[in-house]
Amino acid sequence: MEYLRIALTVLFIIDCIALSVIILMQEGKSQGLGSLSGMSETYWGKNKGRSMEGTLVKVTRILGVLFFVLALVLNLKF
């Protein structure tokens, strides 16, 4: 059982580092003057899910859920 706890702890640490890096890679949500002139409604604004930014958001969600689940599992007393 101790080997499982060590493996989950290592996975948790890797997840924490990856989550930090992915969050830092994302662009800020403020678009400056581009939001005033409607730049957010361009082709790239509508297809954000297929872009690099959309991929980073999806990966952030997955890593966030994994972080939450691993934190709960590691706090169990087994």
C-alpha cells in the first residue's frame, strides 16, 4: 500500500508542476483596445477551441480535475 501512496504522490507533484506551467502559458483575458472595436468576434475569436489557447484551456481543466481527485485520494487514511 505504501508503494501506491508514493506513486500517487509523485503523480500529484508532476500534476502540480504541469498545471503551473500550463496556467503561465495562457494569455490574459483582457484584450485591451481590441475588445472595444469588436476584434474578439473575428475568425480566431470564434474558433478559439481549435487554437493553441483553446487547447491550453482544455488541458488546464483536465489537470485541475486530476489535481482535485489526487488531493482527495491522498488525504484518505488507508
